[in-house]
Amino acid sequence: MKKKILIVDDDKNVTKSLKISMEKKYDILTLNDSMNAVSHAKLFEPDLMILDIMMPDISGGELAQEMKREKKLLDIPIIYLSGLINHSEEREISDTQFLAKPVNFAKMLQLIESKTN
């Protein structure tokens, strides 16, 4: 059975390209609106969530806090995407759950594998 990944990013081009690049290996649900992400996550029951940091309604960090308030979602690993950091800064961040945009798909797949095994 495929692992389930929830992707929340307000940029439809980002969610579309991530879905296309990963849908052969994973079951992907993409959302471009963070407002209903918690209810969708509870129904979808993802193995991992990919959240954009900067979104208009609620930030990825705030969304993660909301997700963690739900017992069903508490232990789901999260990878954050950010256009605010570059690839060299990404390497300097000790917590490897941050990826810079544009996304390096090979690195993302490696990170997903490490967090879902």
C-alpha cells in the first residue's frame, strides 16, 4: 500500500508539480487553502505532511500547531517548504525538515523516505 502524503501550499503550480513528481510512488492529496487542511488531514490520515511556510490565511507553522492539537495527527512528520531560505541555508538548518523552493525533488524524496520508514 502506498504511503499517504498531504501537501498544503497556496501556490497551485507547486502542489501540481509535487503531485506529478510523486504520485507514482505515493498517494497524494494536495490543498491550496490552509483553512480546511486540518479536517482534510483527519479524513485522509496522511503518513507525512508537506506544508508551505508562507501562506495567506495561516502560516505553515501555525497550521502544524493546529494539526498537533488533533490526537489523530499528533505524530505525523512534517516537512516545511520555504521560499524564504535558499539551498545553501537549507543545508545549514540543523533540523532537516525544511526544504527551499524551488524544490529539489531528489532531496525531497530522500527526506520523505527517511521520515516515513
